Amino acid sequence: MSKNGAVPLLASMKMQAEIQYHNEQQGSAQIENDDTSVNTVLQKIKAVNDEANQCVDVLKAFNTQISEQISSSAKQQILKLGEQVIEPRIKEQYKLVGRLQQQIMQPEANQFSLSKLNNRVEILEGKVDKEQLMKTMDDIQKIKQMLLQFVKVKK
């Protein structure tokens, strides 16, 4: 019986060895297939990564274009608002400068106002005492001299 029992055991062991060998062969084939599938997956990942990088480049270019347009629009609005706010001030300043230039270029007008002032003083002569009148006349002469010097300096 031991002889009979040993044969099936040997056959069983042989069969197990064949099955194990067959499984090992399939396992190594799967590993080879896995290597191929890993390479395929890596290639697909690289392709997706390249496509994503291209999308990022397109988005960067789009962002730059939008930023430039916004910047240009903002500059135009700032200039427009600046003109609306600053232009009236500049016009006002030019008017003032123009008036000053006229006064400087026409000292006769300044002298005319001084002569009017002199006339008023003469009218008031009778109402004011002589000492105060003399002080006022001296002050007027000083102012007149200062204005004439100012006009000479500006010419």
C-alpha cells in the first residue's frame, strides 16, 4: 500500500510542480506585461503632462493679453479722468498767468491805479492831519517803487 500510496503522491507532487511551474511562467509573463503596461502608462502620463503644459502656456498668454488690455483700459480711464479733473485747473492757472503777464506788460495800468489812489488821498487831505498824510504818501511812493522794480525785474 505504501507503494501504491506513493505513486499517487508522486503524481500529485509532479502535478503540483507542473502547476507551480506553469503559474510561475504566467507570473513572469504578467510581470513582462506589467512592464509594458507601466511603460504605456508612463507614456500616457507624459503625453497628458505635455498637453497640460501646453494648456498652461495658452492660459499664460491669455492672462498676459488680458492684463495688457486691462492695463491699457485703465491707463485710458486714468488719462480721461485726469483730463476732466486737471484740465480745468490748468486752464485756471493759465488765466491767472495771463492776467499777471498783462499786468507786468502794462505798467501804465498799475500806475493808473496808483494815480487813482493818489487822487483819493488828495481828496482826503482835508480830513486827515498833515503828518499822517505824509506817512501815507511815503507808503504809496514805496509801494509804487516796489511795483516798478517788480515790473523791471519781470521784463
